[in-house]
Amino acid sequence: MPDTVLSRRDLDFLLHEWLDTEDLFHRGLYAAHSRGTVDDALALAEQMATQLFAPHNRAADLAEPTFDGNKVEVIPEVAKALRAYTDAGFQTAALPESLGGMGLPYSVFAACTAWFNAANAATTSYALLTLGAVNLLARHGSGEHLHRYLDPMLAGRFFGTMALSEPHAGSSLADITTRAEPQPDGSYRLFGRKMWISGGDHDLSENIVHLVLARTPNAPAGTRGISLFLVPKYLLDEHGERGERNDVVLAGINHKMGYRGTVNTAPVFGDGAHRPGGVPGAIGYLVGGLHRGMSVMFSMMNEARIGVGLCATALGYTGYLKSLAYARDRIQGRAVGALPDDGPVPLVDHPDVRRMLLAQKSYVEGALALELYCARLVDDIASLADYQQRNDATQLLAVLTPIAKSWPSQWCLHANDLAIQVLGGAGYTRDHDIEQHYRDNRLNAIHEGTHGIQGMDLLGRKILLDAGAALQLLVMRMRSTTARARATGSVRAEGYAAQLDAAIDRLVEVTTALPTLGDLQAMLAESTAYLEASGHIVVGWLWLEQWLVAYPRGGSFYDGKRAATRYFYTRELPKVQHLLDLLAASDDLLLSLDPQDL
């Protein structure tokens, strides 16, 4: 099973041969760790993912959580896996020792998380949702309520959620109407409805800690008036034990095409179903200061969006490995030009099947490099001593984050599509996992902001608002790689470098011209095309980085890296030209189109 869940060999290549993870252990923050720490963590993640998470992935999909109007029930294998995950230390592995964690580099934790996502994304999401809430509370929480709720979350007794969207306001958080009314004791009473909240109710933990966006009376309009509140399902008594039920219930659960093992809920706050203290209203506690809800929430967005991209990568990767194994084993069809007496051959012998497999390889291994590179930037920000180096890492992470979220969500989903195609009719049956991986992965293009939102974030906020400073830094990094490629003396490397440099030149040219349009709406109309072009250029850069590591080495693993690089440069990177030409043309089709004509 490990051979079709994820590739330990590729993780070792990326972490040690490319990113030089051992260099982190010379920095004070990570000095307690070693190569042995990394190897042990990855080995344990592989063992637990394959033995405790993967076996119930299909069962959780077929027997999705149920809601009887009072409680949500989840199949028991989920709780068992999550308990083992916490007991093994993964829930706190990347947290500092001050919070009871191991202080493991985030890049190593991300590599471990990829195993769990590939094995069972739905079960893993409960742990990652809780970890996101833990990180937010650790950074922004304060007061007596912080550790009363945080410590049980660290121990795996309480789980967490992010309750942002509402029935009428999905990504448009400026339009939320949930209200928070201040109380004499400093707490708040919340009233309102949320929607699409993953993990919003279940029987997996003693308590659920909701982080809820809401408005206080007379708050400024738009996102400037939003605050964040900690709202537990159960209040705690004076001893820190679970006490009175808070005024939080479900209107129902949503039935999804993928991630079906993760309950998706429609919570209602303050409808009077429960009356803590004898009156209606869900009791909550302010986190991070009044009207700072969006800034507090977005302080966690880099890691949340990298997390979505990592999950998309893992689902694409496991689909690739399973289709590869099938293509090697399945005997079907004869080679072109075969003699009548020649027997059938494995699927992998057919050129078009090789095309689909190599395409998947270029997407999923390129995406994994992207996610681990971004995770390494998180480590650099936390551990580098030099201010300018930390600042550079911060800028790079900011400009790469929309790409790290969206590129794998688009192209690793396409990898899943190709994996189904490799299996043919078997691919769309439930006899094989691949159709589930596709359904699960389709949600990642929506989680933590759609492609359109990521495109506007990249172009509007990360590029245009800072006059392209972050892009210039990224370009310098990519130019450094093309210079190293030319220095090898390899004709093939020279060709890759020339092709990548040309794409970079065109990206810079188009980006520089966009402000001349003079209108923000016109500049952002094709921001998704900008995101896709930038993503392909970045992944092309990272493939050249991998090629440089593989260049002097022999063996099938490195031959595979060279083949995937060649595929990406001959079949994928040329797509950038059309996207950038579209941006350069200032085509007003999307702005001038009458909606009635659709």
C-alpha cells in the first residue's frame, strides 16, 4: 500500500537533496532536531497513514456522517485514527515547546501531513481544522479563556472549526450578518446562521470550539467591522470541565460530492434551543481585539491555503501512483505494428497511456515541490537570523501563496481525471479509489477561496499594490536558477533556461503594462489567466530546480525527474504564451458582455 499512497523517495529527494533540510538544524530554533528526527517522523506518518487512515477512506465516503436532528454520528474508525494521530504527537508536532509541541520544522510537518492527506483527506481534515484554530488562538488569544480551551485542543479532547461563511455570503464576508452583543461580564452573546462549516458538529470529541466571525452593534460597514469570537459547543465550569450546553445547534448537514467523511454543517447561533444562564444567545469571547476579525483570520491564511494546496497535491499524487500500478499490471491491447501472433502488452507500453502518466507525474511532483518550497519559506521566516533574508522570505511566500493554493487544486485535479482515463471503464467504478480521489479533490478548488479570488489576490494585492516588488524578488530567484542551468554546459539545460527566461520576460512585460489600463476592474478582469500563467512559470522553475539536482545522478528515479521536466517544458510551459497574450490584448469581452447574453 505505501507504494500507491505517496512516494517516500520523492519526499526524501525534495527535503534533503533539494531543500537541504539539514541546514535548518544549524539554526537555533531547530537545533534540537536532526536528519534522524525527519526520518523517524516521516516513517511514523507513513505507517499510521497506511495502517489507520487509508483502510477506512472508502468506508467514510460510503457511510457519510448522519444527523438525526439532535446529534451527528461519524463512523468509529475516524475517532480511532484521530486519537492515534494525537497520541503520536502529530497534532502538536510543529508547535513550539512552550505549547507542548516538538518544534518540528513546518516543511517536515507538511511532508508528514501529505501522507495523511493522501491516505484519507476527510479524516485528516478534522485534525487540521483543529490545528488551524490552535495556531490562531496561540497567536491572538488572551485572557483566562485562552488556555481553558486551548489546552484541551492540544490534547485532542476538544476539536475546532472556522465558522466564517453564511447562507447568503460565501466568500463575500463583508456581507455577514451574525451579530455579537456585549455582556456586562465581558463576554458576548451571538445570534446568526453560518453555512458550509466543516466539522461543525460530531461525536469525535468532548467539545467543539467554533471561531466565529460576527458584527458588534454599530460596527463599521464591510470587513472593517468584523470581529472574531471563540464560541464553544459546551461552556466550561470553574474547574475547566465540560458544563452547560451553549446555544449552538444545527439546522442540518450538507451532502457533498467529496470529502464526504468530513461532516459539513449549517450551524445556528442563539436561536434559544439552549439557554445558557437562563437566556438565549450563544456565549462567546472576543479574540484578537474588536473589529480585527479579518486581520486575525488572514494572519493564518498563508498556512491554510498552503494546506489546501498540499491536500490537492496529495490526492493527485496517490491517484497517479494507483493508475501507474494499474497500467503496469493490466495486460490489454497490442503494440502498433505487432504481428498477429504477438500477445497483448501492459497498458504502460502504449504511448498514449505513457502520455497520461507522464502528465500526471509532471503535475503532482511539480506541485509537491511547490508546496514544500512554500513550507520551507515558513521555516525561514521563523528561523533566519538576518532581517533582510526573513523579509525576502515573507515577500516570496506572500506572492507564491495564491499559486500554492490554486495551481495544485487545478492541475492535480486534472491528474485525477487522467488517472481515471488510464483505468478506462474501471476508473469510474467504485471498485477503485481513483473516482473518490477525483470527487474529493474537486472541492479544493473552492476551499479557502476560489481560483477567481486567488487570481485577484495575486494580481491585485500581491503584485499591483506593492508596485511589483514581490514579483521582482521572485524573478530574481528564477533568474538565478536559469543562470545555474546554463553553467552546467548542458545543451538541454540551456534550452530549458532560455525557454523559462522568455516566459519570465513576457510575464514581466505584461505585468508592467497592466497599470496603463487605468481602471482596476479592467486590470483584474483576466486575473485568473494571470494566476494560471504565473503558476505554470513557477512550476516550470521548480522543475528546472529538480532537474539540476538530478542532472549529475544516474538511475531510474533521476531519469524520471528528467523525463517529467522534459514533458513540462515541451507540453505545459508553452501554454503560458497564450494566457499572457490574452492579458496583453486587453480583451474587454468579460467586462462588456451583457449578462442577458449568457
